[in-house]
Amino acid sequence: MSKISDWCAEREIQFVEYLVPDFNGIAKGKTLEVAALDAGEIRIAEAIFGQDILGRWVEDRELIDVADVDMTLVPDQEMLVPQPWTDASAQCICDCAHLNGSALEIAPRSILRHMIEKFAAMELEAIVAQEAEFYLVEPNPDARQPLQAASGRSARVMSAPRSFQSEALAEYAPFLQSLRDYADAQSIRMTSAQQEMGQGQIEVNFLHGPALAKADEMFYFKRIAKEAALAHGKIATFMAKPISVAAGSAMHLHQSLVSTATGENSFVDSKGNVNKRFHAYLGGLQKYTPPAIALFAPNINSFRRFEGAESCPTNIEWGFDNRSAGFRVPKCEAAATRIENRIPGADNNPYLAIAVSLACGYLGMKENLEPTQPVKGSAWAHGFGFPRTLPDALDALERCEPLIELFGERFVKLFVLMRRDEMEDFSNIVTEWEREHLLLMV
């Protein structure tokens, strides 16, 4: 704690937000005066991991203690960064621990650390890189109204997609400048940005790196994107399908394994060709993604992205440089050989999405699996290869013992229970479509 105090004093920081990502990837925590750190311990109720997207609390007392017990927040000093949208404030990601000091098993950051340790025991390090897609939209104070793409510098709203057009991206130059400034302040390296397939849709790419560092980076990036948008009177949303007639937003996940002994890519042999480990890892992704899909597509809205298959995979096929497949292997130098998982939506929790993708590959290696033959041409011709609704996805997750063993029974039960509660709430709402097409007709 003294190091945090010294860091804050050098920068005239008065307040620090101590944050943890909940199951939804939402920041929970406490804001403390720097002087309050002298107490040496930060506590918060572990029940924050039993709170769904509506803010309701899980009532299963076998999963969340009725006593509402505390846990300890353990600041990761590497993740102490200034908040560029506030004065004299900083933020810091924390690990979560029981009061006896052991890691809190259900915390998403703990789950990702657990998977990293599994690979470390095999003398391997998981390296990942993400592509973040999101929409910039006009403020929407009335949630009953559909979203509209944000107007740009010309004050006009795109009437049609202008995919990859530089002029379209330049419409949002003031926002992008703030986004870069905020990212720089938090040492986040944005390698590129482009206009994507939807009106107001932007994609940002990042450098590859260790799995936990990249999850932390995405956790922070989502927040700075939202803050930068608000600074310009707009909204940045990472919903998987925010606009009915537009493309959905993904969070493509590139992954490879590096030998901790040699530093070399362990997906290729001495001749630079993909090897048995690559095939086993890919086979694991194919076998275990269907029961894990609820962690890649965690919300009711998530599954709308897969319908229509607009720039979005619908199955677990794979191919070399084939963007129609769920798993794409880019053409690149041997040292950069990797698998791009194109299935995760932008609305995922980055800690859980990375952890479950690694878990699928890990199980494939343990079981020495073989993938199918690579697809040439359209993978969409192969139809759907995973559950198409959230209820079916949750059922599949509950039946997958290997994933439950890796993530823990308590975590899986909590995750499934909260999503089912959200599904029940959604099912009780009569939609605009029903009023429009059924009110006068049936």
C-alpha cells in the first residue's frame, strides 16, 4: 500500500477507485481517499458476484452466504493508472481473496489466473490479442426507442454502411482523438482503428501479450471508450446486436502458446508447420465451444448476432484465412501462428472469454483431440454448430463436467442461475414486434 501512496503523491492523486470485474465484466468496487490506504486492507461483500445485470441479488443461500460475508480486495499495483476523465483520481484493478488470504475462486480474474497456472505447469504461456468492435450511437434516454448511429463532424448520420472507408471513420475524429488520449494515459496501445460493417460501428485492434494483461487491458478499454464517447455527447455500446438491421459486434480473440523454456511458438514444428499441439488445441476449441458458448455469448441479446450470419460465424468449423469459419488461422510467419476465435461477442467478460477459450484448448491437449478438416469456401453452408438460444446454451454448460471441473461448481451454478433469472425477466416483457404484428391481427 505504501507504493500506491507514493505513486499517488508524485502525481497529486487524491482518490483511487479499487475495481473488480463482476460476472458481467462490470466494474465493482470502492473509491477511497489515498490517506485511507493506511488502514492496509480493503473489504467488500463477496455477494457482488451474485448480482445480475438488473442489479438483483441471488437468493440461493448455498451459493451466496446469507451473512453477506466480506472478501478482501488485493490491489494489483501494475494496474494502477490515472483516470484521464476526472481530476486527481486514479483506478486500480484488484484480485479478490477470502479473509484468510486464499484466492476467491468465483472471481473472474481468479478463474483466468487458474487457467494460466494450468498452462504454466506445462511450461507454456498463453498469448492473446483482441479486436474490439463497438457502436458509437446517439444518446438514448428512452430505452423504448431504437438506437441511431452517432452523427459525425458533418452533423449527418450514415444512412448506409460505409465499411472500411477512411472518410467515414474521420467523421468521428474528435472522439477517436479523445479515445487515443485516454488510452495513452493508461498505457493502452491501440494499433489500428477502422470503420466496420455497421453505421457508427468501429473496430480497434491491440498488440498481443500475456492473457491476464490483455484481459485487464480490455476491461479498461471498454471503460475509456464509454467515457470518451460521453465527453462528446455520444454513447459507446458493446452490445452484441444493438441495432436491428446492422451487423453485430464481436470481440475476436487471437491465441497462441509460447514455450516458457525457449520463447518459441509451440503451435509449429522446426519446419514452421502446424504441429500436433496446434491440432489438439484446435480440436478442443471445436469440441468444447458448444457447451461453453454461454461464456462467449453471455446475454439474451448476444444470440441475435448469430442470426443472419452477417460477418459472423455460426459454427465451429475452421479454415486457413477463412473469415466465414468460427476459428480462423491467419496466413502469417511461423512465429506468429495463432488461432483466431471469431465466436465471442463484444459483450463478453474478457476474463471469462479468454479463460474459457484457453480451457477449451487445454482440454483438447489433455485429450489429444484432432480437429475436423479445414473448410474451403463458405463455412456458413455447414449450418449451426452450437446452441442458438441462451437457455439452450446454459443447459449445455450445466452438462459439461470438464468445464465445471476447471471453473468450479459454485461459479457455474451462480453464472447459470443469474442468466436464467435475466431470461425470465426478459420473457415477461411484451416487445414492440409483438404489438406491431399481433395486436390487430390475431
